[in-house]
Amino acid sequence: MTRYLISFDDGAMTFPEEELPEVAEASHAVVREAQDAGVWVFGGGLERQQASVVATDGTVADGPYPETKAVIGGFSIIDVPTREDALEWAAKIAAACRCAQEVREIMPDSAV
């Protein structure tokens, strides 16, 4: 099986605030479905603009940088047999969250 990162940009979820409970329930339903299917690894939303950048010399700066165009708003990690399976889960997540999702394959850990 292969792990995939499914993510969306901060600010991509644009719907009226009164619809948040409906969107949250739909999103949680997809997570429960993925858990029941045995493909869910981990996921969550990220605090808006609360990043720190650690340089190779260990210095720490607040981030992201102003020139950053996109910041991850949330993500899911799933473990499925094929990219097509990952795209199907991304479509379910996109419909539930009401925003487009990016799908990226996570490289295997050679130490495992």
C-alpha cells in the first residue's frame, strides 16, 4: 500500500459561516468512512498562519513568509493501493469540505 497526502490551501473553504456545522459533519463522516475502510492514517486542520521556519543553522523565524502564495489549511494521510484510490478519497473529502484537494504520494521510508 502507498500513503498519500490529501491537502487543501488555507482560505479555500469558502462557504457561509452558518453552514459550518453541516460541513463539519460531512467531513467527519468521510473520516469515519475512511477509518472503517482501514485506509485512514491521520489528518487535521492547521492553525492559520501559525508557522515557524527553522533554518539549517537552527535559527527560528516566524513564517510563512509574506511572499508565500499558499499555506496548507488542512490535510489527511491515507494508505491505499493505488493513486486512483487516493483520488477517489480526495473527491469525497472535496465534496464534504466544499473545496478542492491536492493529492501527493508520500515517498516510502527506506528505513522501514
